Amino acid sequence: MRKTHYSTFRELFHKPSFKPSTNPRPFKAYSFVPFSPLAMLDPTILTIGGIVLGIAIIERILERWGVIDLVDQFAKVMRFILPVTFYSALIYFFATFMF
């Protein structure tokens, strides 16, 4: 039960340092999103990154096999797809990221 503290008008406004009668209780606050690098492990972004990485690996394998004309076609397509994918993922990340 709390203790009631009575004070007069003079004590209330002319006291140089007033201590509260109750001490504030400490509490723990947990935050996951804004301060953790794990927040960037969004499944959509990981899927897009995996697809782009897979296409790059396929392109290297085709280059080793000597299919240069197909590698050139991949390079032309990827020259357009990579920037579009990157900026789309960046916009998606900032649109869904809680600050």
C-alpha cells in the first residue's frame, strides 16, 4: 500500500530539490528490428538474391563449357535484370522495414 504524502503550498513550490516518494522501477525493453542485422534476412530479398546468384553461377558454368554465344545472351539479359532487381529489392526493403 502506498504512503500518502501531504504537503502545503509553500513546501510544494519553494522546496529546492523534491524527491519523489516512490522510486521508478527498472524495466527491460527488447527491440529486434531497427538494431539487428538479422532484420535484413527477409525471405523475399533472400529469394531474389538466390535467384540472381544462381543465374550468375549458371553463366560461369556455361562459360567453362565454351558456350560463349549463350553466355553473351545471359550477359545482355543480366545487364538489365540486375539493376532492376537491386533497386526493386531496395525499395521493397525500405517500404517494409520498421524504423
